[in-house]
Amino acid sequence: MRLGLRLALLLALVGVLPLSGLALAASGAARSWLVSSSVEFQVQTTEMLASVIGRQLMDTERVLKMQMANFQLAAASPQAQQAFLITTYRLFPDLSAVFLSDRAGVDVVPPVFQSSSADVKVAGHAVVTAEHIAAVRALLPTPTGEDVIWGVPTAQTPTSPAFLCGTIVSPWGDGTRLGVEISLAAVASRIRTLARNDREVVLFSLQGDRLIAEGPRGLVDVDSFKPLLDTVSADVRYQRADGSGEVLGAISRVPGRDLAVAMATPVASLDAAATQIRLRTGYIAGVTLLAAMVFGVMLSRSITDPVQALRDASSRMEAGDLGSQVSLNRTDELGELATAFNRMARSLQQNQEDLGRKNAEIESFNVELQARVERRTAQLRATQASLVQSRQLAAVAELSAGLTHELNNPLAGVVGLLQVLRARSPNGDPLLDAAEREALRCKEIVGRLSRFTQAPPSASGEREQVDVHLLIGDVLVLMAGAIRERQLTVTHAVGSLLVQGEQAALGRALGQLIAAVRTLAPEGAAIDVHSADNDLVVRLAPVRASQDDWRAASLGFWAARQVFEEQGATVEEPVSGSSEAVWTVRFR
């Protein structure tokens, strides 16, 4: 990406990102505040509405009980009883019908209500039909010993409001009953004023029946509010039954009644304010982005033009014009950079001339130095080959010495046994058996030694699969005499370690390695030989060798390492001075 574009984008990001972060934070805070405010409003509103409904019903019940206590209706005339009903009916606008009956529930006077055929209408009272009066009479609760009994509320319909039926028993003990139908039209009006397009308000019974519902249907899920019916007021959050979103709701019990008021608002409607903040912030961010891009382009041009001039001068310098100059009339940092570039160009041009003179001298010296290096390299290679060969011969000589030491005792035993055999009897079978065992032992030793007397790698060069543990076993047998002289303990964990190489060369290398290790071993030391993965590990403990011993053994290690490297293996050697030393031969 070009520098100018990066600068413009950087300015745009510096201007837009903080604004975007502020917008997100503001919208989130606004949404949280709206949610908490909505919950608080719903709880307070439902509490207020439930309190108003409860107080209205309680006042009506109290006055009706006073009415029944003020008149001994059983002893009154029918005209007085009828006047009592009419007075009671006119006293409460919420009453749709009133009934006066005896102990058996039979009307003592006709009920009072307002029909559609009435000549004079009573203001505030609902108009009902004779069929409705018959239905209400059937809903009037029968007294069970209480002075006031309320029946099950009836839900509103398109043609009639919700109503509540009750029976007030006369306190005079004459069995007279006052039946009333209380219209909940005023309650429905209050609920209607609280409902909105995004808010539903419902009055329902504790049995779950929706009596009055205003607002969009489906927001108030009565089943979600049922667990909260035992509380005075509470808020709840749930998903709509149709899965269209989350809803915030609140519920409050109507004091003294088996009624509850619930209110619910979709959470999505509360996001409108947050969305408006985001939209306005997006507009401001767009304007800011455009301004930042314009100023970014202007700023980038003031920087990139001098940089491009320096780039062009650098290209000319790369093409060979080391004295290329930049003309930049500025007093800021870029002007200082151009001045420094011009000084550098002049210095480079001068240095080029000096280097041209010195290169000729260096080239002549290099030719002579190369000849000297080649001669010295040839000498070192010849010396290296001579050292390797001499150490290999020394290893063979040491193995031969071990073989001579091992053969002396068996041969002496054979001679002694044969002398005894001749002195005693020609049929000495046990002695002949012993002589045969000793002879076989000599044959085994000679056979092991034969593996190390094959042609050197330069003569054969053939590679085969070699068992390293078999070779190390041969080496330990052939060097047993030298090992016993130092009173060393050798532990050989036989395993399976098959590698590709020349058997004779690997045998000589292993012999050279063990011989060098023996040089560093004090009397009574222990040598442990085992394999780990594809490696051969030789451990010596303890090591109490002097620096001279290490120097004496180092040539043997070097010769063994050279042969191992020819066979595709490497040797990791320990550092001198430790109480324990480990040599690891890694076969590739």
C-alpha cells in the first residue's frame, strides 16, 4: 500500500474509530437505560392500576354493605324495597343491574337495570338486555356464611364490557340478599389509555382468564406470569410464543381480589433510540471520514512528493550515477534529509574513485593468497590422511597385542595338558577334551580378530548391513586383556542396532573409540555400552584423568571420528573435567 494512501487511511481511522466507539457506547448505555426505565415504569404503572381497581371495588363493597345495614328490607313494603334498589342503582354508575331476593334466592321486587327501551336514560349506566339480566342472575354467587361474596369475573366481549357479580347479605339476619353486577368498563377505559401500539395491558383472573386486554395481542403471555401470581408485583422477561422476539413485562395483584394487572412491551421497540443514535453517529462519521480523507491526501502529497524525488535520485545512484543530487527547497526534516542525501552522494562518488584504485591492489594480493591457501590445503589433507592411517594401524597393533595376550594362556594350557597326557596314558580323554576346548577358544579369538583384518575402506568400499552390537562384542573380547590390566568393569547391554557401512572400518573405529576411553579410565572404573534409539552410547564413570590424559586420548578420538564420519555417523564427545563422560555415536 502506498504511503499517501496509508496516511489518508490513518487520519480517517483516527477520526472515525473514536466516534464509532462513542456511538456504540452511547447506544448501549441508552438501550440499558431504556430497558431499566421501561421495567420500572411497567412495575409502577401496574401497581398503580391494580391499586386503583382494588380501591374502587373496595369502596363499592363498603358502601353497599352500609346500604344493607341502613335498611331492614325484609320488613319494608314492596314500594320501599323497589325504591331502595333504584337508589342503590343510581348511587353507583358502575352498577349495570341490581337484584333484591329473599333467603331462597327469589326476587322480592323486579331487578333494576337500564334497557334499550327505557324512556329515560340514566347517565353513566350501561344499557343491557333481558337476556343479559338472565345470565347475570345465574352468575350471582350463593351466600356461604359471609356477608359479601364475589363471583368469577366475566371477560369483555365486542358487545359487552367485563363485569363482576356479587351478593351482599343483609346484616339483620332476615336472609335478604342484594345482588349486583359491577361493570368494569371504567377499568377498561383506564387500561385503554395505558395501552399503545407497542404495549399490551391485560386484566386477568388468577385462574388465567383474560378479562380485559388492550394493545397488540400476544405480548402478554399469561403462562409466563402465572409463577408470579403469589407476589404483590414483579417484572419478568420472556420470549414471545410465536418466537418473534423478547418481551419485558410486569405484573401486580389487585389488593383483596383474585385479579392481576399485567403489562408487556417488546424489547425491539426499546432499540429505536439506540438505533437512532447509531444512524446519526454514522452520518457524522461519514462526514468526518470524507474530511479526513481530503486532509489526508493533502498531507500525504506534502510528504510523498519529496520522498519520490529522493527515490528517483536513489534509482539514478543505483544505475551508476553516484553523484546524483536532489533539489528540494524546504527547511523541515525532509529538507534536511535531502541535504544529507546530497552529501552522501558526493561522498560515495569520492569513495568510488578511491575504491577503484585499491581494487587493483587487492586483486593481485588475492591471486597470491589463493595460491598459498591451495598449497597449504593440499599439505593438510596429506597430513590428515597420514594421521588417520597411522591411528588405524595403531588400533590394529593394539588389537593384535590383545590377541597375543589372550592366546598365550590357552596355548600354555594346551602344552601343559599334552605333556601330562604323554607322561600318563595315551587314553586320557578328559585331558583331550580340555585341550579341544582351549583350541576352540583360540579359534574364536582368531575369528573375531579376522573381522578387523579385512581390506580398508579405500580398497573395498562396499557397504552392507552391520550389527554394531556384534562388532562391539568382538572388540570387548579382543581387548579383554588390556581391560583387565586396568581392573575395569565393562557392561555391554546387547540389543539390535543395524546400520549400513563397512564392517572392517566400523570395527576399527569402535576399537579406536574403546581404546581411547580406556586411556581416560582410572583403575576400578566402569564402562557401560548400550544403544538408545539409533545411537550407540559409551559411558565412563568415574573420570579422574589429567589434562595430559585427555590430550593423549584426543588423537584416538579424532581418528575414530574421522572413520565414523566416512561411514555416515557422527560422534558427540563430552567436555573434559567432569566426573562422568558420555560418548554418543549417532548413525544416520
